[in-house]
Amino acid sequence: MKNYIAILISFCSLALTAQNNFVLPDSSNQFIFNSCGGVGSSGITQKFINKFLFPNHIDRDLKDETLKKLNENNLFGGSILGQFNLFFDSKNYASKISNIFGIGFSSNIQGNLSFTKDLFKLTFYGNQPFAGEYLSLNNTSFNKVSYSNIEFSIGKTISGKKARKSLWIDLGLVLGHSFTNFELEKASIYTEENGDYLDINIENSKFHFSDTLSLSLVQGFGVKLDFHYSYQSKKTTFLFSAENLGGIRWNSTTTASLDTTLRFDGIEIGSIFQLSDSVLNEVSTLDSLIKIKNGSSFKNLPINLTAYFQKELNFFRIDFLLRYRVNSNFTPYTRFGANLNLSVFQPGITVAYGGHSNLQAGINADIKLIKKIKIQVGTNNLLGTLIPNSSTALDAYAGLKMKF
């Protein structure tokens, strides 16, 4: 069980929403590349995360410091994303309406965990120090999905004297690589004070995952639909997007419904992690309430809802981003940024809150070359590097936009 929990948590540590190179029609053909990655938590510090992800000794003092920062319920998660798009905006000088079309490819890994303070205790202290207590795992849930997609874009742009309005959709073929999902609606672990027995109680809970033994890169197929609307004037940009409306039909999955109490009796329980596989297998075969099903199944993708606003001022520009993710352990994410309007190098700062983490502060820069190329690099949370004892997130992103 210790290994399983460790694997589940480590899958989460793959980012916060970061990219800024949004696809925006501007009467030109564009190539856009975006990549971002990182990790965040609502309570676990970056210092602790670093030692956990890149195996190093986690001493008792660090565990104790982290435990004090945790709430009864916490978030931990992130994602790694790479994508590129070829975007065409056909010009028609005789009409105010032009067509938009394009093609793109992306690959995405997302993981998120909602966990209790007691799960942290169990994972990093073991159950023995809490003999005689019930450790609560209520409302613990984990989601991890890995997929790629090829998408085709089509839409319209209406150009006026003062502004340009665009509406387009992306229709994508999704290739599913793997997924894992578990939800513990009500669960607890109790160790008898003298270690004579151990009770694991689970109610209204389930596990659901794709084929873990398959060597196939593609384990499922699906479709997804994105909707985008943009308004662009000389000094103002507004974008709204609803992405990943769809899901994946997985070829082979395992589902287990859990509503049972497992008692390990007649052996001395020093730690739950000392239980051998043979003991675990024996108990599981005796419990008839564990219902396991195998077969194909359909799973929805995490839906991204994004609103973005940018305003050009005299010497600098400001922007505001609001994002929410459906089908995920994710709180509303808001970010405010400001960049200097210099000719080539445009440095900027950001302040953000939410997602999987709390307060974040970052830096970034746009580099404009020969009027047709823009390079963007940055992080939404520099604090993870500067004050790892307090910060709970770290991410980085890079992008390239080229007009042709």
C-alpha cells in the first residue's frame, strides 16, 4: 500500500496553467508552439516536494513543519503540456469576413490529488504512531490521465473599423495513453492500541484505471471539441475558450467498487506497510463485497474554461487570466500580469492565486524578433526557488509564435 500511495502522489507531480501564447486570429498565418510544466499544492511546501520527487532524505523536522501547514483537506497536482498549431487566416479584401482554418497537435499529462491531513500522516509517519486513533481518508480522490490529440480548426473573423471579432472551433481526435482514478467517499484506518489488529473501512468508493500491463502506446480513442471567441481592437484583447469537451473510450479498464471493512487479525501490526502481499491477497479473497469489473469504458476529459483580457497602455500592458477546470481537483485560478512595452525585450511580472496552490508570483519576458517572431519564457511562481520553505508551487513555460 505504501508503494501504491507513493506512485499515486508522484504521478501528480508532473503544473499549473502557464502558457500565454494564445491562438488569436490577426489576419496572418501563424505557427505557435507552447510548453509548460510544474507542480503545486495547497499545503505541501516546495522544499518537501523537491525531496520527494528527486529522492532525498526527508527528515522528521521537515515532515513536522509540513504537517503544521496542512489543512484537514488539501490539494496536490499539476500537468505537463506540449502543443503546436498551424493557424491560417485567409484574407479577403473585398469582404469584412474571412475564414479561419488550421491544424494542431498536443500531448498532455495531468494529475491531481485531493487528500486529507491523515493521509499525509499515514504515508510519511506510518500508522504505528497513531495507534488507538482513526485516521480519516474521507473524500480522498486522485485523477491522472495521459493523452495526445490531433485537432482541426475552422471559424470566421469579422473585421470592423475599430475591432475584429472571431469565432472558431477545434475538432480533435484524441489518443488515450493511460488513466487512473480513485475516489474514497468514506474511508478510515484504525490500528488497535497494542497492535493486535488493523481495520480498514471503506464505503461508497471506487477504483478505475486503464490496462496497466499493456505495452501499447494507444489504449483508447476519443473525440473532443473546443470553442473559442476573441475580440481584438487596437489596444484591447479579450478571449474566451471552452476546451476538451469530450472524452476517451478506453479499450480495457478495471473498475472496483469498494464498500467493505478489512480486518487484519491475529498478527502483530507494527506498521501497515509491513503487511506482506500474501496477507493482503488472503484478506481480499475473503471479502465478497469487493466488486471488480473488466471491459471497455468511457471517461470524460478534464474541461478547461478560460477567460483572458489584455489592455495596451502607454508604456506597458496589463493582462488578467481566469481559469477553471472541470472533472479535476482544481480551484478557480486567477492571474494578473504587467509587461513593459519595449521594442524588443518586454519583461513582466505576474501574481496568481488558485489552481492546485495558493499565492504565486512570477516573472516572464517576451522577445520580439524581425517583427514576425515572438519568443516567450517565464514562470508563474518564482517563489518556489526563492523561498522553498514557504512556497507551495513551481512552474515554467516557454513558447514561440511565428507569422508567415
